[in-house]
Amino acid sequence: MQPAAHHLAAFNLGRLLHDWEDPRVAPFRDALDRVNAVGERSEGFVWRLGDAAMEAAQLDPQGALGGDPRIASALSVWESAEALERFVFRTVHGRFYARGHEWFEPWATPRLVMWWVPVGHRPSVEEGVARLRRLEAEGDTDAAFGWSHLEQAQLWKTRGRGAAEAA
């Protein structure tokens, strides 16, 4: 349940199968601006870490993401789980999400973590990575969770990569 005066933060990451410049990554790379623009116009969108700041975080060898040039990540804040879920599964984002296997390495641990933040808080990449590690270590808790922890979220069961497990 969403705590009063809180928004939902979401951090996700993956490692590309090929370099960003590789033509096999082009459909993903070339759609990022469009998908991000749709997100920013979506009902319930609050904030996302901008491209320049995210790229700097991704490429910093001393940073939380280790400087791997194939890492792709996103950090955003939404008014509610339903707002994020609508963007993820009911916009152009959903078409690219469904094709993730074409561009990203298989990942044995969670790629997405969500957590509640006080209204006005803007999380850092370091905070996102720490929450993701907590989810990996402890599973769903109130401090770090995936879609299955959110009773109000339902679209992921039929449209997300976890649809088979939810059935």
C-alpha cells in the first residue's frame, strides 16, 4: 500500500548484448528519446534522472554502476504504481520492453527495483543500486520490491516478462 505523502521511485538496469554503437542495438538506442518523452508526458510522471547525469553515472568507473560501457539504466519517480505500470505496459515503452531479450543479456537477478520516497525526494543512482542489491539479498520488502509486492499493480501479470510466473 502506498504510504501517505509518498511517490514511487523506480530504478532499472541491464547490460547490452552489444556496444551502444552496434547496429543490432540501433532500434533500442534510436527509440530512447521518443520513449522517454512519452514517459515525461504520461499521467502520474514526476521526475526522471536526465540523460547526461545518467550517462555520467553509467560511465564513472568509481561509481555505483562500475563504468561498464554497455550498461543501460533508468531512474524515475511516479505518483503511483498504477501510473508507472500504465507507462511501462500501455505505451510505446511496452513494445520495447517486450523486445528486451533482443538487446540485453539474460540477468539472473532482478533488473527493476521500486521503493516509496517522500514527495519531493529525487533519488540518486547510488540509492537505486543500493535498493536493487537489497532486493537481490532479501527479496521483496517494504524498502525494495518488484511488481509482485504491489497489490494495486495488475498489468505486469499479463503483459510483463513475469506473466508466465504469475499465471
